[in-house]
Amino acid sequence: MLKTILLTLVAVSIALVGGAGSVWLALDSDFEFDSAVVGNWIAFPVRGTPAADPYSKARFSREADLALGRAEGIAFIARRDSTGEPLLIECTYRLEGELPPARFWTLRAEGSAGDLVFAEGRAPALHSDALLRQSNNQAVATVSRHPAPGNWLAIEGTGPFTLILTLYDTAMASSARIVEVQLPPLLKEACDV
């Protein structure tokens, strides 16, 4: 009798801890079933829509995020540079290349807690209306704690961060061919030691 009760308590404990742990891992990970990977950028085109999987719906509700509808645009997220290393505020990164066609876009940085990490007194994001372009229509932007000429996204602090490139009113947001788009790579130039 005591052995049966003990085994039942152990089984229930394992089920509760295992279930709660798996839900916690699923909600804290970047994994979503309908993600689109483009180089080191990742997008979640069905996030916040009725077609999203149950885990992304729960994550979306918990974070109280405001997702764009399919016809409104799409956000690409990068947590790693072109070599696969995590993005660190202590390093300087360069984005160089063509951006997909969109009516408007923004590039902003978030810290690991979801807070903006822009330098005080500077714009919190780069946007397409104020972008300096090269003669071949390519965009070059620097993300750094140190001043840089041209398009500079000034960040401050320490530790890992995330870059978010949001494209508004773009035809590819409602297309199934998101992975065919070309996004600029994130090249690490230098780090403060």
C-alpha cells in the first residue's frame, strides 16, 4: 500500500515537473513551426495570426507583443552575425547590401530583456526615410557603441542583443516565398576588449 502511494507520488511529480519544464522551454525558445530563415535572419510570418501554432500563440500572449498582419509587413530578427557568433553590444557590426522592396522599414536593437539599447540622445532606430544610400542603391549601416560615418545605429550597454529589421507594406509579407529574399549579412568588424 505505502509502495503504491509512493510510486504514484513519484509518477505525478515527474509528470508535473516534466510538463511544466517542457512548456517553459517551448515558450522561452525561438523555435516556431512556421519560421522562415534567410541567412542569419529569421522571420515568423504567421506569428499573431489564427494560423499560428499553439506554442507561438502562448508565447505571443505572454509577451503581449503586437504582430503585423500578413498584409502589413514582416519582421526579421537576428541574434547572430554572419559567422554564427552571438551579437554583442561590445562589438561593431556592419550591414551592407540591398534591402527587399518595402514602402518603409526600420532597424532597431533590443537587449536580452527586450529593452531598447540605443544610445541616449540618438534615434532608437534607423529607418528608410533617413537612409544614406550608395551610388549602386545599396545600404550600408553600422551598429556600434562608437560613432561611425553614414548610417549609424548607436547602441549602449553590454552583453548580447538582437537586431530587428521590420519591413512595412511589402509584397513578400503575404507571399510564401519569403526565404527567396536576400537580406544584408551582419559582418563583425571589431570588438572592445
